[in-house]
Amino acid sequence: MVANLVFYQLALIALLGVFLMLSWVWPSEPAAARPIPPTPVPPPRKRSTAPKPFAGLTHTPHCEACAQGVVTRPQAPCPPPPRMVPTRGRPRHVDTSRHFCPHPTCAYRGWVGLGNLSANGHPSGGPWQQLHCTACESYFLETHGTPLHGKRVPTELLVWAVGALAEGLGIRAVARVFEVDPHTVR
Ligand SMILES: [Zn+2]
């Protein structure tokens, strides 16, 4: 019986000790009532005025000239060859000022109206004029480099066929309408 009383007293003292410890550790005021320390507001960032290179567009220069910023300008085209004035033969009546010599080795290739071309008649009685370049002594038809070159069909028919193709008519349909071979239309 005495042991039980001692045990109860010790248990009561232990409970009191636990209560005192809890009251000391437990916060005296609720968390909402406590003042919140102010958090410092960072100052707004200032944008730097110095330009920054875009990473995707930067590249290393290809050569030393590019690194030094030397710009190589394209060279000017060569000056045109001198104009040729015919001194012999009959005066020319056929206008060749809209044609030029197509031969790659000719100095007058690509230049028009320089007097190097002369008409040489219609070979085999054909509809197209043959032109003669007095600079490189070559002959070519006036249809050189055009869709009409080498075609035996009349020009009007070819123009109508091209117009029909441009309007959306098929190749075989154009061949049937104008009574020509589909390979000719193609
Ligand atoms: Zn020529």
C-alpha cells in the first residue's frame, strides 16, 4: 500500500514536470499575432545600354579579311567592246539591234546594238532570219535561245498552244485540240 502511494506521488511529480516543460517550450502567443519581420525589397534592376551579341548569330570569321572587316566589293563588269560600223557591202535594212551573238567565246556575246550582226537571209526558205556575227564569223537563227527554236509548227499555233497550257489545259488535251503530237506540246 505504501509502495503504491510513493508510486502515485512520483507519477504526479513527473506529470507536473512534463507540464512545466511544455508550458516553457510552448509559444505564449499565437503565430498570427506575432509581428512578421519585413523582408527587404530588392531594388529594380537597371538595363544595361551596351548591346549584347545574340548567341545564335555570332560566328567566328572565315578568314583574316573577314576578321578585320574588309569588305570585298564585286568587280565591275568589263566595258562593252567597241561598236562596229560596216564600211563594205550594201547598207543594212534588217534591224538586228534586239539580238546578240550567243557564242560563248565571242567578245560581243550578250551585247546588243553594237553593229556586229548582219542578216543573212532565210535558210531553206524558212520563216526565221539567219544572223551573222562579223566579230566571230558565226551564224545563228534569230530564234536561238527561244521556245521557237527548232520548231516546225507555225508560230501562231505555238502561241495558241502555250496560251491553252497557261489556262490549265492538259498536254494531251492541247495536242488533241491543235492536232499535234503530245511530244511537240511537251
Ligand atoms: Zn560573235
